[in-house]
Amino acid sequence: MNKNWLMVVIAAFFEVFWVIGLKHADNLWGWIGTVVSIAVSFYVILQASRTLPVGTVYAVFVGLGTVGTVLSDILFFGESFKIEKIVLIFILLVGIIGLKIVTGEKVQEGEEN
């Protein structure tokens, strides 16, 4: 995995935190953490989309964020565990991996591939 795809994964990681924060933040520190997570997530995803195709980056970002949010709800917030959810999350992950595999990077001027 190159650094740009790693940046997409990092952005999705922070996306999970801000989505959880939107639901569960109930004090100043919770809201500060949520706002910081939003800022980090969007900054990192914007940096990654300078080199990678924006449509694929966005799809992978949202897909990974969805997976992380659903799993966090199950593991940490008492959301019901259903095998159907896990199967659908697995299908989503297969699609995300497929998008990553078939997507190349743009070569910027002055860089070699």
C-alpha cells in the first residue's frame, strides 16, 4: 500500500471518530474531539485526492468509515450483532478492495512511475 492509500485509511479512521462524536459528544471535550477529527479526516482525504482519483478515494473513504462505524457500534455501544450485517459489511469490504486494486495513481509532472 502506498502512502496515498494509507492516507485514505487514516482519514477513514478519523471519520469513525467524528461520526461517533456527532452522536455521543455531550460535553465540551467531546465536541472538541469531534471537530478535530473532522478537520484531520478532511485534511488527510484532500491530500490523498491530489494524486488518486477523487471518485474512488471518496468511495473507499466512505466505505471504510461505514465499516468502522458499524463495527464500533456493535463492539462498543451495544448495537445488536446480526450475521446479515457482517455478511453485508464483508461484501462492502470486497468492493472497496476491488476499487483499490483496479485504480491507478495519476502521474504528476516531474515524477516517474
